[in-house]
Amino acid sequence: MEVQRILCRLVNETGEVTGDMIDLPVTTSTHELTLICNAFLQKQDPSPYLFYINENEVTNTLEKTLDLSTINTEEVVDIVYHQQAVFRVRPVTRCTSSMPGHAEAVISVSFSPDGKYLASGSGDTTVRFWDVNTQTPYHTCSGHKNWVLCIAWSPDSSKLASACKDGKIIIWDPNTGKQIGKTLLGHRQWVTSLSWEPYHKNTDCRYLASSSKDGDVRIWDTVLCNTLLTISGHTKSVTVVKWGGSGLIYSASQDRTVKVWRAKDGVLCRSLEGHAHWVNTLALSTDYILKIGAFDPIKDSNIDICADKKKSQEFALKRYHEIIEAHGERLVSGSDDFTLFLWNPEKDKKPLARLTGHQQLVNDVKFSPDGRILASASFDKSIKLWEAKTGKFITTLRGHVQAVYMVSFSADSRMMVSGSADSTLKLWNLKDKKLEIDLPGHADEVFAVDWSTDGQRVASGGKDKVLRLWQH
């Protein structure tokens, strides 16, 4: 029996056609498509790809994806290809270390962009640096007088900013554990989030944005230790601030709006409205790329990015452009009104999509590092996955028995880990969209979770005051 054939062409994410039209048997597999794609693109080192026809993923052969009864053999079928990460992250399967030391709940954990250090902030007023290789504490940093609510690494891994309930911000040196410069004073109430200027904009990693319950966003010069700009415009507490890659700053507030500001002079560009309640959380499609600066998880986790700043800045800029090439810098906001909005904040005041389905408030949203999937965690015990481009619902991940506080993606976008009030972490396989492994171990609620940029380990912290490291 003769195998049916179809005319196809390969198309990239931006809609450009790659190579010539090809006549393929419907039995063509994803492996064969990958070989064809690499041949067309003349890749020295073959890359892995995902393939889609009419937004349906080709997981086996073309005939399994296509409805052959409706195919007109004269028509050309577009096969859209997405490059996947070349490296593969191994799933974390066990807790390799429990690191006590904090005297109160651990509120934040964060790996440095180069993957060498781990920092944690706690209700005990301290910041701690941990050696991820020996899994022991490096430095305990005292300077705050109140709960440390948030921490943020500079994109070159040379500094960590921490902020507390008193509204004070301190910059730390991870090598010595000592404070750099003076304490940054100005906020009248507690600081809710911190965000550094992107590395491709400034390799000195000098400027920092902060948001506060006092309703202001401040931009700081961390060398002169003063406020460069105070951005006022929100009428209530500002819950999150994000410094985007295109020279804009995004802030979300309990006044139900998200505002877009020009970073250089603090001018309001537009106000994004639509939420019916507090906006709790924001994510940019470029978050991962901006966080890691010029660090390259594929090549070498010990690369010295300070050696050649011009080169490393060009590398960071190129990688940023690769992520925004298809759809620009996208923004998603999550709210107490149980919904999310997807925005194109550089151009539009109107949302691209309203994402509904959660039964309780949305606590955390993240884009996958490749910018294709959006995950939202909620008090309704579920995580939902959405297409980042359109906001189209993909699936609901169920498994937690209490509120889900936070999610973190692996660097290759193939897996995700979540932390919950039910005291467990869960590892999810994003290809099969199902629970891969249960990670119990904490004695109480898990508030914070972070997957290292080199993919080697996951860190978690919470109410039991213990930091845990998870590895393969």
C-alpha cells in the first residue's frame, strides 16, 4: 500500500520560511524532522527541536498529528519549529542537604546567576550565603533590624541586595559577607521587591529598583548609595517591580493597576488596567535571561564574565534579542481576583488575553526560560500552564493538597518545581504535563524555591527555618 505524502515547509517562530518546500511521507517522525531542520539550517552542532502543525505539537509522526481525511494533497502544510535548549537538566530526585541556621522562617532563596552561591533571607533579620559545593554556611550577614522580605542578585553575581520590613536596603559582598557602602534609606514602609538594571544595559550593575508598601518605586545608585529617582503614581502599596530589558520599568500595585515607566527619567508611559483586585505578581518573558546576565549555562559555570565586559555585554544583548525576536517583551500579571492578564506592555494598554480558571488568588507567575510556557500558582492548590504567546490554556497540574506559593523552571524549560503550604516540593515533567516526583522533607510550609541556572540543584526554604538542597 502506498504511503500518503504531503507538501510541507518549515517555518520558524517569527513566520519566516526555512529552506525549500518538501514532499514528505506522512510516516515522517519527529526525529526525521529534526534531521531535516538541522540540514536546512546548516547547523554544525545539531539542535533539538519541537514541531507544531496548527498549534498542535507533533509528538510522534505527521499522520498522528494531522487529520488525513481533511488534508488536500495540493495544499502546503506549515510545520513550525521551535529550538529547544541544547543542554539537558537532570531531574532533582532527592534532598542532599538540610541546612539549619536561620532562627525564623526562610522567606527567600536565590542562586547567584553564575550558580556558585546561594543566598537566603529570613524573618530572623539575617541574610545568609551558603557554599553550594560543601553545602555549608559561608557568611551570616547582620545589618537589618527587621524581617528580610526580599533579596536580589546583581546580574554579574558580584552583589546581593536585601530589603527588610523597616524599608531599609543593604548591598552585600558574597565573597566576604560584608556590607558594600551605606544602607539605602528612603522608603517609609517595608520594601516588597527588588530588581537590578539589566546587564546588557549596564555592565557595572550599579542601579537597583525597589518597590514599597509606601506606594513608591525608587531607583538607587548603589555606588553613591542614594536615590536617583522616586517614582510616584500608585495610590496604594506597590507589590512588585521589574526592570525590563528595553529601558522600561514595570510596577504592580494594590491599586489594581500595572504601570509602565521609562527607566531613565521615571516618566509614566502607560497604565495597564483590568484587574478587579490587588495585583500580587508580575513576570516578564525575559526574566530568566535578564537574571543570568552574561552567564552561559551551556559553556561553563566558571566563566569569568568580568574579564571582557564589552564581549559579555554583547553576548547578553544578543541573547536578549533572541528571546524577544518573536513577540517582544511580554508581561503577565496575577491578581487576588483569581485571574491573570497577558500584556504587550511596550505598545498596548489593552491586554492580549485574560486568563481565567483559578478558583482562588494567584500567588506566583513565571515564564519558562525559553519564553514559551507560562505557569501560574494559586491558593486553589493547583498550577496552571498557558501558552505564553497567546495566553491559551494548556492544562492544570494537580497534586498539592494546600496552597501553591511558588514555582521555578529548570534552565532547559523541560521541568518545573513547585513549593506549597503542604510542606512538599513537587517536580513536574512539562513534556508529559504530569507529576514526575514528590519531594517531601520540609516540616512545614515551603515559601521559597529556586532552581540554579546551571540546572544542578534546587534550593527551598520555609516555615521550618531550614534550607534544603535537592539534586539528581
